[in-house]
Amino acid sequence: MPVRTVLCYGDSNTYGTPPMRAPYTLGRLRNDERWPGVIRARLGADWSIIEEALPGRTTVHDDPIEGAHKNGLTYLRPCLESHRPIDLLIIMLGTNDLKARFSVTPADTAWGVAALCEMALSCAAGPNGGSPKLMVVAPVPIQETGFLGDIFVGGAAKSRRLAALYEQIAARFGATFVDAGAVAQCSPIDGVHFEADQHRRIGEAVAAAVLAL
């Protein structure tokens, strides 16, 4: 059986940034602690798991503070083409869209995910020049706490609306839907990032969804 390739496309909560107590705190959970690593262990040697994770990545927005390279849409196509053929693309983005600086609605964030799905289906990155299968993962609802609370003002209420909207987008594009907020919680330290045990919960839920395909 050929090795099947899964591309995990996300932000700091795919990268494995641990909960932050202060600005400019650098760090990353171990490979086996991050949710893509949990998937890798669960699926085994017949699967290649690619972690394409950038802290601060948005769905479709250039960040006026952190840089235009945080735009998830502009990087998606070269990413897909550089790793093809891709059997499954897993998208878990939207948390950074909740930053007050973007002033977007939950619906706009969901449509940002839709734009990513459209891009993925149009660039022949799947096996035999086809399209990869898609999985849309709704991010875990955030809390406005710690120093990040000032950056995500108003974001907590918006985040609680994303899962239902993402499920609709997933259905529109024939994607598998996983609600990470149903199995995990953000750390109360900064309200945005996960402890390792929560990564494991997400990884197990996503791995089960992959195997169900």
C-alpha cells in the first residue's frame, strides 16, 4: 500500500505553542505532544503527516502588525504544490481572525475557510492530479485572559459561534468536519493556546475522523 500524505495546515495551535505568560515568549511542545504528532503515532507508518503551522496565521488576512506572510490563503497554493500529491488536507485556522485588529464577523471567518477550501480543490494537488480530501476543524473557543486578552477583545463570544458556521462550510465543500472545541479547552493562562493533554485530545479526535474516511 502506498504511503498516504496528510497536510495539517494551521496556526500556533498546530505549531504547538505552549500557553504564554508574557509577550515574546518562545517555545514549542515536543513533536509527540503536538496534535499532528498524536495523529502520526495513531495512524502509523503507512501515513506521512506534514505539519505546516505558522503562529499568527489567519484564514485570508494580511496582518498589519505581524506581516502579510500571516495570510493563510496566499501561502496555501505553493504549500500544496510543494507537497503534492496530498491525500488529505486538514485545515484548522480562524483563531487569529478573532484579534480585534481585524474587526471581522464569525461569518467572515467561516467564509475565509471557504476560500481556503476552494483553493485546495482547484490546484490539482491530490493524487493523480485530482483534489485532496478535505477536513475542516473548528478551533477551540478562546477566553479573554492574560496579556492576550487585550489583543482578542470581543473574540471569545465570536469564537463560540465558529463551530456551527464551519460545519456548514464543510458540508458545502464535501469536507469532513471536526469540532475541536467539543474535546479540548484553551489554557486559562493565556486563553488561546493548549496544554499537551489538550493537544492529545484533539489529535485522537482527528485521527479517528481520518480513519473513518
